[in-house]
Amino acid sequence: MTAEPVNGYDILDKVAGLPISSWRYEWEPDHVRHLGPMAQDWHATFGLGDTDTMIPGVDANGVALVAIQALHRRITDLEQILAALTGTRPA
């Protein structure tokens, strides 16, 4: 296994632009709904996995975690800027 670093801000931007919809599998009853991106959009956006017909859980979790980390860094940076501008301590 080889690991490569990723840019969380790039992933966050991709997540922000990813179409999300409510949908159901054709074989499910009409009242059953799911929420998320279409596998084709996911694969086109992230290029992860080897198919555009499913979203592997490990990839969905990884994208979510790196996006959360990027949001945390962005908020922390903005809190520090705000504190510097207002003369207060960051939260």
C-alpha cells in the first residue's frame, strides 16, 4: 500500500460542487429514500475506485474526513483573523 497526501481544501471545493439528490433504487418501495451523490458524479469528481456504478464506503468516509479537517482549519484560521481584528482571544 502506498499513501499519497491530499489537499483538503481541493477536496472541500469538490465536495461543495458535488450534486446531491434524494433518490431510491428501482427495486425499493416508493417510500424508501436515500440522500447523496450519484455514483457517476462521484467518480467523475474524485476519480476514486474502479467503477462509476457505486461509491465505496472507504472512499466516502475518507472524503468526508478530509473535508471536515479542511473546514476545521478554515474556521480556526478565520477565528484567529477575527480575534486579531477585534483584539479578543480566539474561541
